[in-house]
Amino acid sequence: MSGRRPHPSSPSPLPSRRTRGRRGGPTVLVAALLALATAVSCAPSRSGNGAPSAPAARTHTAPVVQGEAAPSAAAPFWIDPDSDAVRQVAQWEKEGRKDDAKLLRRIADRAVAVWPAGDDPEPGIRRAVRGATAAKRTAVFVAYNIPHRDCGLYSAGGAPDAAAYRDWIDTFARAIGDARAIVVLEPDALSHLADGCTPDEHSTERYELLSQAVGRLKKQPHTRVYLDAGNPDWISDPAKIVGPLQRAGVGAADGFSLNVSNFQTDDTVKTYGTRLAGLLGETHFTVDTSRNGAGPLPGNRDQAWCNPPGRALGTPPSTDTGNELVDAFLWIKRPGESDGPCRGGPPAGTWWPEYALGLARRAKG
């Protein structure tokens, strides 16, 4: 078991590091993002099709309005003004659930990753790029469409073949254009190779596709790419994921990502990530802190990844990580979206407001 399950952007049966180890960690990342803000904000906004309907009215205490204020140095990421959480806040306020709405702002007012729809990623990416550019922020994306993904479980599927995946990644990259973006590349893909879940006959193709995807995405001038490396509870020995990361092109990426959709604590992940980074020549990494505020569910690990009860939101998205190897804390899994039809949950990727409320209620701040 992977210990994580992804988020499809729409209900379905599925659901530079050019100077490795020599960048100045989060400080340089923040400086680069802020320096790019001026140049990008002067460029004409990009248009695209598939724009969503008008967002629900926002009545947040401290709303984020596109184009109003520059982001802080510690939290330079785009916040979707039309997310499920934003709409839920508006609905609950209308229904008189004021206290619940206030708690849910802990999700609605924070940046979460965009998981573009499998068949055509362009509309979702274009929308996020327009919003992020107008707000002088960095959009965070997840590329999740590798063939044979998720070993046939809740989010099984992906691109039908290698050619389709290459086309998909090319569309993904072109949609980003010259906007500032972070891409977490293919959650689970390498860990499923490392743990033997993905059959051997698919391994060579997968490594080639991941390496090509890194190369294609890095052609975009302001896109940072992090290859997913699972979590400490899945591949417990970091040495086992070193070879797969290298073969998949981590040397041409900006680093690796950890804890996507999982619940391992910040300290646990940073310790593991630091060990893995050392084995890779001080490679930098990001951490998904979206739901790790209470740590993992104790006891039976078989279902610990799937809608576990009693969990909490973790550290808000930030580049202020306190560790020179950790480029950012990110909310990659979208808090409040189901991991799959377990423990009474809806299909993977479906918004589950009461679960979201529980995460927010148990958050420390």
C-alpha cells in the first residue's frame, strides 16, 4: 500500500534544480519568486478556454482578491478564489453555520495544489495561471496521469499509452507558459516501482516518461519540478528510492517531493528527507503538510492512508521551513477531498465538507 491516495480534479473511475545542492535553500527560492513577480506581472495575461462559472461570494475575514496585494515572502502561492472550500464557506454562512464557516476558512484562505483533469489539463492550468499572474503569485500543480498509475486501486488509470502521456505533458507545460509555477510530478509513480507494485514490464517505459516529463517541464522558464518520492512510512529506507529518482531524472529537476496525501509529521519527513537528500548530493525537497497536523493514524497501517479519523490540518503552505534543504511546505493533497470510498467517504477526489471541517477543527492554529 502506498499510504497515500491522490486527488483527481474531476470525479472519474480513476480519480532548477540546475545547481543541485548549491542553491541557498528557501531563501534563494523566495528571492527568485519575488524577483520574477515584477517581470511576470508586466506580461499580458494569458487566455484560455474552460473558465469556471463566477465564484461564490467571499465573505472571508482576510480575503485574497486577485491583483490586490503581493504575496508575503513566506507564502507566495496562489489561492483559488473559487475552490470547494470557498464555496462551502459561503454556503454555510448563508445557512447560519457561522462558526463552522469560520473554521473552514483555515482551508479556504490557504493555497492548495491544482490537479488538472486527466484528459485535457489545459483549462484548469490556464485558469490558475491567469489568477496567479494577476495576483503576482506562484501556482502549484500536480501532474498525475502516468500510464498504469496507482496499481489499479482507487485512482487507477492514467494516460492510455506512452505517446498519449507525452502529448499530455506537452500540453501541461505549454499551458503553464512563462508563469511562475511549481509542479509535483507523478505522485506514487516511483514508489510503486520501488515497492514492486508496478509490474517490471512497465518499469523502463515509466522511467523514460518521467525523465522526459522533467525535461519538458523544465523548458518553461519559471517552472520548478519536484519528482515524488513517497513518504517515510512507505519506502522506509531512503536508499531504496535513490536509484529510481536518479533514473527518472531528478538531477535535471529541482528536487523531490515527500508525504503527498499522507500524514507523517513534519519532523519525521524532514529527517527522512534530509537523509535522502544527502544520498542525492544535497538535493532539495518539498513536503506536503496538508493533513499531517495530528500525525498518522496509529494502529493498523493497511487503511491508515484512507480517510483516517481524527486527523488535522498541518503547517500552512510556506517557504519559511527552517531547513535549508526544504524549499517549501505545500498543501498538495486538497484538504477535505476524499481518499476513496472507505470509512463512509465518497469517491476519490470528491469534496467531503464534514471531513474537511474535522481537519480544520483539530488544527492547532
